[in-house]
Amino acid sequence: MSEPPGRGAAWTEERGTSDEGRRRLKAPRRRAGDTVTQTAISCAVMRGGTSKGLMFLADDLPGDRATRDAVLLAAMGSPDERQIDGMGGSHPLTSKVAVVSLSPRDNADVEYLFLQVWPDRAEVSDSQNCGNMLAAVGPFAIEQGLVAAGDPVTPVRIWMRNTQTLATALVQTPGGRVRYDGPARIDGVPGTHAPIPIEFADVAGSSCGALLPTGNVTDVVEGTQVTCIDNGMPVVCIAASEFGLSGHESPAELEGDADLIRRVEAIRLAAGPLMNLGDVTDATVPKMSLLSPPAHGGTVSTRTFIPHRVHEAIGVLGAVSVATACLLTGSVAHAVAVIPQKTEGSTEIVVEHPTGFFTVTIEVALSPGGATPRNPPGVSDGTVTVTRSALLRTARLLMRGEVFVPSSVWNQGASL
């Protein structure tokens, strides 16, 4: 495979070669006497699931973390709630970054580092994963030549660096080209697109060390009964009724309730150390999910704080954790959920959220014996072990080219 593209260069396209369709990089032209004020960095803008962000090859970004973070803040226009001087969309869901590289691992094709760039403060966080942007990684890796396209589907094995776990995305590639149009619809995204099924392997406890990091199905935190769970994303499940809510309020209504925000944050701060996450004052985890009985024929209804804004939908891995909690007898989620009768094998959990539904397929194995954090009480008299989680997302390439940052932030490569 050819060397990865270099830093700070512009996209061109070559046709009629053995690598037909491969984007290559060419430095932009400068006239003699031009003042160098900005650095151009190759990137793409993609929607992944219900999120949107910038996609970079790892070799196109600075090697040291401090400079990299400064570059990403400048690229997104942070800190500024409007992000008016950058590519960010003034919301955490549209201020995300995926950094992709070839993987040296035998069981993975590429490595994916997720970075949350906060709109309102000068912070770039790698403390969590993002399953929505994960959906864009497979198509991006194929487009960049990191993974050879098959026909009609290309499996892309993705090592998620944030949680040190593996996912496999099945990308439609008819004729060896990524397909973005198709019949799949996901709530929170207009229209239909090509389906991207994603399977997760052994993500239980990936951030907290155990599926139930406190060792209990329920705990009382700040006087409120909760279930703390991590099946790919640390989540604190709370019954919405604990706050006198129906659980069907809009995100705007919840964000406008100052007392609710204060109480939820107090529980989050107290739950962090209990979940082996330490001081979470400045962290993006755990997520806080207010649960209630389903209103539209699903399994459970959710309103999720991420952690201070309310998600317009629900995060991919957050949905997986909530769905798993629904299967644990005695959990907060199990108490409000309408559980499918099937208790072993693949079970579909339909998670309702403010803009629709999110279906998670969970495969569980039941066995007799005592409960442990990794083998907690299940949906019958035995115990349940989650052996597989899967879901459906879509993604779309929106733009590719260069993002510019001031050369005072990073004066590297071709600049303008």
C-alpha cells in the first residue's frame, strides 16, 4: 500500500491509473511574496449516524497532543458557543472529530480515535467513544485507500482506541465504490441512505472495567435509585419519575429546568468515582439517561444528558448500554421497560428517543449460578452474559478538501 498522504496539502484526483479513483494530495500553489498566514490540512466532513464532524488521517495532524488539540480547536472555531470562526455546528453533536489510521493489529484494519471538541470551552476530550461517528470510519477508510473495497460489501474491522475494543462495519461497495444512497432510514436523519450494520465484540466494561462497575444492579446515589452500566458507554440509568417527570419532555424543556440540571449533575459527579471513572467534573462521561415506559410501542423511552445538553436522539453506545440494562432483572431500566418475551439468543430492544427509535440487537447467553459484575442477574432466574451487540447506522460524505487554521497555531506543510 502506498504511503499515507502527507500533512497540509490539497486534494487532487487522478484517473486512469491502477488506483483509479484514489484521491491524492498536491500542495497548493503560492505566488512569490505571498504572506503565509494559514495552514491547510486535508480532511473530510462526514455525517456519521446522528452526528457530524471532521475526518482526518492521523498523519495529517500534528504528532504531539497539545498542538493537535490547538489545531482542532481552531478548525472547529472553539471556544465560542456559535463556533462562527470554524467548522463546528455550535452543538456537541456537530463538533466531533475522527482520526483514522492503518492498524498494526492482526484483528483490525484501521484504528479510530474519537475526539470531542467542545463548542463553548477550549477542550478536546478523548474520554469516551462515539458510535455515531464510528459509522463514518468504514466509508472514510475505503475512500482513502486504507482498506481495499470488495464487491458488493466490504467489512471494515475498526479498533476503537478510546475504549480498546473492536467493531466491524459492513459498508456497501457495489463495483468497488462506496455507496451512500440506499433504503435505510434512521430516526434523527432526514431521508434514506445505504445501511451500515455495525457489530461490537466484547465491549462490556470497556471504560469502567465491568458491565456493572459498582458491582450492583441498583445503587442509591444522592438519594436517587440508579443503575450504573457500561456496555460500551458508561451510563447512569434513572427513572424520569424520580424527578417528577413523565420522561417524554422535549430536550428544550429539560434543558430549561435549572433544578433538574443541578440534580442530574450532582448524581453524575457522585456516580463517577463509583463507576471507576474518578473525578468526572470535566469529563463527558457518564451519560445520564432518564427512562420511562415506552410511548410509541418500543421497549423503553429515553432522554439522555451528554452530559449537560440533552441529546436530540441517543448515542449509539449509550443506546447499547441502556438496552442491556433493560435485560437485567431488578435494574431501573427493567422496571419501566416493556421487555420482549424472548430471553435468550438475539433480542431486539427498541429504544425510544426524542426524535424516534433506535433498535439494538443484543445476543445473550443465560446460565445458572451467582451474579457477578460481569455476569449480572438476567432476564430469568439464571444470569445473562452479553455475547454480541449490533445495530444499524448510515453515513454520508459531505465534503472533502482542506480545513484552514492560523499558521500561528501550526505552521507546518503547505500554507496560504
